[in-house]
Amino acid sequence: MNGAEFISLSLPPILIGSFAAIACALPGNFLLLRRQALISDAISHVVLPGIVVAFIATGTISTWPIMAGAAIAAFISIALIDAIRRMGGIESGAAMGVVFSAMFAFGVLLLEMTNTSSIHLDVEHALYGNLESLVWFEGQSWASLLSFKALAGLPPELPRMAIILLIIALLTRLFWRPLKISTFDDGFARTLGLPTGIIGLSLMGVATISAVGAFDAVGSIIVISMFICPPSAARMMTNRLEMQIAWSVAFAIISAVLGYVLAGYGPLWLGLDNAVSAAGMIATVSGLILAMTAIAGPCRKRAGVPALSSG
Amino acid sequence: MVLGVATRNGRHVSEDASGHSPLAIRGLTVSYGEKPVVFSMDATFESGAMTAIIGPNGAGKSTLLKAALGILAPLSGKVTCFGKPLSRQLEKIAYVPQRAGIDWDFPAPVRDVVMMGLYRNLGLMGRIGAIHHEKVMSCLARVGMDGFADRQIGRLSGGQQQRVFIARALAQCADLFLLDEPFAGVDVATEKAIVKILKELRSNGKTVVAVHHDLSTVPEYFDNVLLMNTTRIAEGAAGETFTQSNLLKAYGGALARVQISAAV
Ligand SMILES: Nc1ncnc2c1ncn2[C@@H]1O[C@H](COP(=O)(O)OP(=O)(O)OP(=O)(O)O)[C@@H](O)[C@H]1O
Ligand SMILES: [Mg+2]
């Protein structure tokens, strides 16, 4: 592949994939430490009714209504999960299970009842993503990166994901201390006067924004795996939160880049002619990284974590 | 009715004096379910003194502290701190919980945990400088844990963890220290060291309130005693309040009688 081909065909998906991966991994670190990592899975299920309702309401499959519908559905489900957890006095994992299966079922039901088979394809797109289609025809050489005219032709997912990532990185930096304290020691955070309930809900809200933003660009497989795999792998590399975040960002980038490259060229190297799904390969790479850190990460044996027998 | 509260010096302070108390609790009722575990509780802690909260397991001591701090929402009651609503005085209070509620697997070394005691002063973005690192190390040194600064918080013994949380409270530079069983699971030498630190705080004019279980050391360590079992049983100077009849009221039962007569 020459430079021009790389810039127009590979650079945008690699960047979008990396941005999406980091945007999911950042809140994923805190969700993991709060034992709420499955919320990303929940979000990916509950957006279905949101997408269907948005389609019924607007009659189109354009990006913004779909994203808005997905986000609204996700926020409703977060409120429901919180309400069930409080009123029923049950742990959040169980509340998530109830809410996300119910919302998903509701979405399927809506889909059947309204006979919206035309959006069926698009739902699949939302679930599996289509990273390979995010190409930049105007990007002909490295010089295109400096040309406004060429930049205007970038796939809209790229600036959108970049903005979402920027917002999430800034929020993480700004609220670093409250997040760290309330995740570690909720009671102590409250004695400092921190609104821990609001902090917890805001974290889920931010996670929803990254998840919905990333869904549209890269599909839910990447979203779910990036919320969980890079942070979990990073946790096994270090006993410092700051370093854990850094490792998780590194793992997210490695997964996105390596996954994309392997999906495009791996089968060719093996003598097959078809490329495989980039989203699937990115998720697989992140899973492999997690497996490697689970076997050899320096901090894999910890208090309260059953030891893996090391070879 | 004016209930008298005997102070360390034998003076009598009416409950109206609660306006100046570091922590005054009025009619506090807390429940987790149907039945209140703290019921119509009153307490007035004396400024610049060390007070022990005493009562049997399940008496509601931890609950009282948590509700007084706003960690738990009470059903009713009023809590004031130095005469003002507690929510506006939080920066004057340091709290050491009863080894609970903490994620021991959290990726933070001991020094980070103590640094959290400085977060209120640092604010959201305040830069952590050499002063702050020195403060952290000096607080750790006071509890004899400076050699463990880089150890992950879960990889300590129970007593060592307790000392780290006391160091975090020291870093907060509070005026009122609330400690829930600071001596639980701590060896004799450490217990003496912690008592020494608490007495230093008192001589600097700080107020110390600690839930305490070892009846035999109450008069030696504490100036005042608050005896409770769901509600207040007795409150005042240790010499007058820490009596066999009050203890029987709080603990009841034959088993307690054996322990109590050995203690008093
Ligand atoms: N989270 C909770 N949910 C329900 N009930 C609780 C909870 N925490 C405490 N309780 C109950 O409230 C009562 C008071 O508990 P609390 O922890 O305040 O007692 P305590 O005086 O601190 O006891 P100990 O000396 O054992 O620490 C007990 O009967 C206990 O079973
Ligand atoms: Mg207790």
C-alpha cells in the first residue's frame, strides 16, 4: 500500500478506532474499579429501543436522530437502574441485568410490531459497525492534512469522535480527584462534602456519551470490549491509578491500530483473499492483551483476587 | 427541662451550650429498615477533650457517627458543628471509619491515600507540590508508617491499614476528629502510639471522639464518656459516668456483668 492509499483508506478508520477506544477506556477504568463495568454492555442493549423509536418518529435513518434516541434510551435506563437499586435495595449488577434485558426485549418487540424491516440493516450496522467504510477520498497525500478543502471531506465520524474524546479527557482531568476519592472511599468522599451520588450518575452519563458516540462510528463490539479489556489489562500492570489510566490508553491504541492492520492484512498473510471485520479483530486484540496481562502482568495477584497459577 | 452535662472539670453545662460544642446531636433517629437503630439520641461533645463512645455491639455507635457526618440520612434530628449546620463545617472534621466501605484492591499506594486528606485544601486542580509530599510523609511518620509509603493499600495488615487512615485524618488538619474503633486489631505498642497522637491533638485544642470497646482502658485514655445503646444512657466526665450501674444499663446481661466488674 502506498502513502496515498494509506491516508485515504486506513488513516481515518485507524484514528476513529483509536479515538473511540480511548473514549471508552477512560470512563471504563472507573466503572471497572466501581464493579460497574457491565454498564457498557447494558448501554449497548438499551439503545435498541431508542434507535427504533427515533426511526419511527423521524422516518429516517440519519445519524443525529438515531444518536439522540440511543442517548435518551441509555439515560432512561441509567435512571431505572439507579431507581431499582435504591428502591429494591439490590446490587447494581442485578439491577442492570433486569433493565437491559427488559429494554432490549422492548426494542425487539417494537421492531417486530412496527414492521420496520428497512432499519434492520441499520441496527446491525449499529451492533457490528463498519469501520472499513469510513474512508477519506479527498485525502490524497500527507499534504491533504493541511488542506482545508481536503479536510472538509473527512468522514464526519472523525471530528465527532475527536470532540467526544476531548470532552471526556477534559472531564476526567478536571474531576480526577472527586472521581478517585469517591471510587476508593465513598464515605470519606461524603465527609468532604462531595455529592457522591451525583458523581456516580455523572460517570455513567459520560460513559453513555462515549458509548453512543462510539457506537455510531465503530459499533457495539468495540464499545463493549474497550470499556472492559484495556482497563482490566491495565489494572494488572500497575498498582497506581494514574499509571493504570496511562496503560489503558496505550492498550486501547494498540488494540485499535493492530486490530485494524491485522484485519486488513492478516488474512492475506495467511494466503486468504478476504479481509476480516476490523471491529471484530480490534476486540480480539484487546482480549489477547487482557489474556497476556492475566498470565504475566506484574500486578495480577492482588488482595481479594484469586491467584492464577503462573507457568 | 434542662439536662446537666458534667464536664471534665466538674462544671455543669446546660444543653443550651451546645451552640459552642464541636459536635452537638439533638433527637437523632436513624434506621436501616423498620426499627430505628439510633433513637432520639442526644449528645454534646466537649471542646478540647477526648470522649469515648461506649456501648455493646450493635448499639448504633457507628451508625451515630455516620449519621452525624451526613454519610447516612437520619429520619430526624439536628446536628450542629461549632454552632453551625454540619454541612457548612465539614472542613473542620476528620473521620476514620471502622475498617469498612473501602475498596482494598484499589490501585493506590499508601502515600496516595494519605494525600486524599489534603484534597480539600488542594481543590479540583491545585498543584501538588513538595510541601504536600512532605506533609504526607510527616503524617505517615507520626503513625510509624513512613516505611510503607509506596505499598498498595490492600497489601498491609489490618493494624497497618488502620494507622494509614489515622495518618490521612491527621493530614486533614481538622479541629474535630471522629474515630470509629481506632484500636481495633491494633497491637499494644501501636495502640499506645495512637493514644499519644490523640492526646497531642487534644493538647493542641482539638476535640477527639472515638468509639472504644476496651472498657479497661477507658478512664486511662479518655476524659469523657458517652454511653449508648440505641439511645443515650449516660454522658459526662469519665469519673462520674463510667460507673457500674451505667454500664449495666448499657450492656445488661450476666456476661457483661463479669466483664464490667473486671473493668471498673
Ligand atoms: N448497612 C446496614 N444495613 C442494615 N442494618 C445495619 C447496617 N449497618 C448496621 N446495621 C444494624 O444497625 C445496628 C447498629 O449497627 P452499628 O454498626 O451502628 O453498631 P455498632 O454500635 O457500631 O456496633 P459494633 O460495636 O459492632 O461496631 C445493628 O443492629 C446492625 O445490625
Ligand atoms: Mg461499629
